[in-house]
Amino acid sequence: MLHDRILVEVDREAGERRSAGGIVIPATAAMGARRLVWADVVAVGPHARTVEAGDRVLFDPEDKAEVEVQGERYVVMRERDVHAVATERMGDEGTTGLYL
């Protein structure tokens, strides 16, 4: 990856959701509000400051570039497009930190 770009792999099951009552809502169901999704960081560019490979990031999947590498689909984005980072590398007790 170059500059501040990051490569993420979106969960395949991220599109489906389950309501509080247990009803499965498919990804094709139209929602009024835009939804953010979680993804695993696969690679980062040399100028990415807060995101590292192995972190989970929250981002808006709209207007992002998808790429296929060896049959797997990934999303390429700038680090500034990340809304939150969930990582285990910060903290002494081994607890997962969520940084907004």
C-alpha cells in the first residue's frame, strides 16, 4: 500500500443483521440511514499513523474502491476515512480498546 492507504477485508456476513426480536434482516433491505461497517485491516501504507494490520476499523462502505486480489475482495481507502479503530495492541491488561 502507498502513502496513507489501508486495505481492509469486509466480513462476508456484515450485510445481514439480526433485530432485537431475532428476525434476520438481509443486506438487500433498504435502510433510510447509511450504515457503517466493521472490517479487518490487511495492509497499511507507510504513512498510516494510527491503524496497523490486524486492527478492526469502522468505515462507510459507500464511495470506496473495491479490488480483487487472488479471488478475494478487499476495500482500499485512506486512513482519514476510518471512523473508529478497535485494537488489542493498546493497553496493559490486554483489553480491547475502541478509539474514536
